[in-house]
Amino acid sequence: MPLVWVVDDDPSILEAIEFVLIDAGYTVRMIMSEHELLSLLHNEIPDVFLLDILLSGTDGRDIARTLREHENTKSIPIIMMSADSRALDSCMAIGISACIKKPFDIGELVQLINTVTRLV
């Protein structure tokens, strides 16, 4: 099963996404901060990142840039999510695989993850 790391600082969003993705057959790791994400990368590498743009104290686009700079994560698909469509517009320039606007349709999210994991 593909491993999806979901990075968001809202526990209710994490819980909902986790439920849906497990039901769709994915293995899921819930992550609430940049620090947690970076420390977990020492032990495990996901098949896809689902990354919120606006995390507490951190811009998800900066995290995405960091992931693109490292050899072991530079080719892993990153899906950015945000309620701010203007913020999403700036994502493609930093090598993001796809963007999705919150609130999103759960079926659309699963389809998007299915699409990017097939490309790996």
C-alpha cells in the first residue's frame, strides 16, 4: 500500500483525511509540524506528501522547497492544499505535483492521490 504523509496543523482535518485514505487503501501518517516531518524523514520515506500551505508558524511552500532540495525526497509527489486559492497559484513554480482547494471533495482528493502515486 502506498504511504501518504498528511501534514496539517488541524487535528480534525487530519482525522477526516486519515479515515478516508485508509478506507481507500492507503497507509497514512499524520504529521502536525515541519519539525515532526523532518525528523520522521530519517526513518521513513513516503510515496506522496499531502501538505497544507498554512501551518502554524510555517509556510508549507517553504517545506516543499526543502523537500525538493534533498536527494531522497526531490522526486516524491507533493500535493498542496489550502483554502486560499491565491496561495495555491504560487505552488506550481516550486515543483508541486498538484494542488487542491479546501474544502475539497473527498472523492476528488482520493482521485488526485491515485493519479500522482501512479506516476511514481
